[in-house]
Amino acid sequence: MHLPVSRVGHILASVCIIILSFSVPPLAQPANQPLYLNEDGLPTLAPVLAEVTPAVVNISVESRQTAEMNPLFNDPFFRRFFDMQPMPQAPQERMQMSAGSGVIIDAEEGYLLTNHHVVENGDRIVVTLKDRRQFDAELLGSDPGTDIALLRIDATDLTALEPGDSDRLQVGDYVLAIGNPFGLGQTVTSGIVSALGRSGLNVEGYEDFIQTDASINPGNSGGALVTLDGRLIGINTAIIAPTGGNVGIGFAVPVNMANAVVDQLIEFGEVRRGQLGIMIQDFTPDLAEALDIDAEAGAVVTSVEPDSAAEQAGLQPGDLIISVDGNPVAGSAGLRSQIGLKRLGREVEIGIIRDGRTLTLKADLREGNEPGATAGARGPGQLSGAELRDLQPGDPLYGEISGVVVAGVNADSLAARAGLKAGDVILSVNRVPVTSVAALHQELASIDGAIAMMVQRGSARIFLVVR
């Protein structure tokens, strides 16, 4: 289930997740050096923080918002009764202030990272350094998909964080979170990496979050997540917050992902993403059995767009994508993030499994868009509860595809529990095309085990597994 994520600064009573803005510099490597000892021989992080904290800044954003008015004020009879002045022609605006955090990643150029949602719609962005100097910041570009924004200030004597390598992080590595929670000023908290590769906070975004139990609260957004050797490994961006505050579940954008975005923001002021042109879904043990694929993880191709990079490369429905440029693909979210960070026009190597063979295909990423009748028959045993019929003239996809129409599904039936819905069109069973109800019955009768049906639902194609 996708959890809703609310923007920092808007803490709602029943909201489960609060997004916090944090600056994203290059990610750091896991720390492996011991803690420092102070004069009394006690462990301390003070020497590391003395070097790191000057690179973390507070960000205040001014924005104009239309003032909400009682609808009665628009009623001429109400205004006349209370002898009110005529309504102003232009809507009333008010200034709103919000706070977040940021990270200096290039001292010479004055580049800072923060979250897109921290500076979104801002009319003025003011950066306050640890030494209390203040500067108006220029927004060079931002990317809603990764929630990363790049700022620049004209200042000297800046301190930048050294980047780490977020790909080398391991669960259990110690980390420090630095930011401006609740607008209090610079604050440091500590914890460990609780999990890696988290997704599901924002279905429209490119997610590969580092999860940490280091305390993160509203206002920390855009702040730094660093290792014990002072290297930047992430930009804090969100928390799970049933009560509106920290409960030990925070998320940061990996610095390697942030770096890929920053390169394009510097060059273009935006991220120009290439697309493969496929529909995908997660690879599950049930699909592994139904499709007879010996693999543990990946993303299954359910459809390939005509004249797309994927079609040109030779990808086919039913292929299991297991790697991109040699990097393993854990699931559909991981594949989406990996492709989403590649530049338009770049060639990528796609590792797949097809019919038990491991193949490598090359694709050049392209620009794309983010999309005789028979009487009805009852479904066979595996699809009991479904009313099936052949495609016929008048059906929306008649003449475009071949398959079996699901005319209806009884509630709490095997077909319903498998996920079938009225209007679905069954295209294949265990990768064998079915063009009629008779062909579907014949194919199902030969299968003793899990069944993977490719189904056309609207403009999307998905796999449904029946056991």
C-alpha cells in the first residue's frame, strides 16, 4: 500500500507521513573509523561535527498565496446588508513563510542542495549559514520526481561536504542527520541505517530511499545525512509521522541519485529523462512458478509500446528485466528509478531472462509520454466466478488485440480473488496467446499449477497470478 506523504510545514491531524525538505549533496561511504575521545576519555562526535556542520544551512522561503475568504463575502446581498465595501477586483494575497534545510556541495561555485518541496513556488529564498551570514539564493533548477532542488549563493569562505558513495551503505551503518527542525536552528541527531531501497511514498516519484532512525522532523527537509567520517550520503526528505513528529522512521534521497540529478540541473536547469516505453510489474514467487523463471528478483515486462526504445531493442512481454548497466533490478520501482535517472539519448544495457536464457539487450532511451462472437461462458475451475466471451464488434479494442473478454465477475469468487475485473481482456496464459474462450479453456486444462494471465485493462497490461 502506498502511504500518503504530506509536505513539510503542513502537519495534519490524521496524516501518516510528513515530507521534510533536506538538501542533497553527494552521498558518502560507510564509516569504519572509531569515535573520537574527548579530554576526559569519553566518546564524542564533536571533531567530526565541527568540520561538517558549517556546510549545512537553514533555508527560509517567502511565497505569495491567495487569501481564502468566506464565500458569503462574494454575495452582493450579504455585503449590502452589512454595508460592506465593494469586493476588490483582484484576489487578495498574503505572504507565507516556510523553513527547511540545505547542504553546500560546491564551495567555489556556491551550489547548495535542498528539497524541491522546500522551495516550490517560492518568491524569495534566503540562506542562513552557521556563522549567521545571510544570502538570497538563486534557484538553478529542481526535479519533483526525486524531490531535489539546486540553489546557488554568491558568497566566499564556504564549507562544502565531501561526497560519499551511497551504493556502499549497509544496514547498520551509523549516520548523523543535520538540519533545522521546527525552525529551531541547526540540530544534530544520530542513528543507524535501518533499511535501503525503500519506495512507495510517492507513486509518481523516483524512489530509492535510505531509511534511518536518526531523528528527523519538519524543517529537516533538505538537510544532510552523513556518515561518522563526515561524508554526505543522503538528503533527508520524509518521515513516517502518525503523531506529527519523529517516531524513528525517516527517509533520505541517496547522494548518488542526487548527483545524477544535479549534473542535469547544472547543465539544463531541468532533468531530461529518457524512457524505454514499457509497462512493468514486480516479479513474485507466484510469477516465477507460472512463467517457469529461475530468478529471485526483477521486473516483468507486461507490454511494449510500438516504435519505442524497448521495441527497437527487442524487449518482449514476459521478459524479466534483472539488470540495467550491470546494476541489479530489485523490482518495478527499482527499474523505474534506474531508467529515470538516465539521460535522454543514452544507451543502456538491459539484462533479461527469456525462456530460461539470460540475454543482454541495448536500448537508446527516447523521449516519451509519462501512456465472430460467441455466447457468454462461465470460467473454468481456475477462473470460476468469471463470465467470459470472445471479443466482438463494438468492443473498444476489437480489431486491435486478440483475447477473451471478462464480461462479469462474481464477488468473492476465485476469479475475483485473482484480481480479474469486468472489462478485462485476457491475452495469454503462461505466455501462450488465447484468442477465444475455447482456446482459453483448452490452455487452462493443460496447466497443473500456478497460472500467469496477461490482462489488458484499459491502456495498461498486467500479469495476474491464479493458483
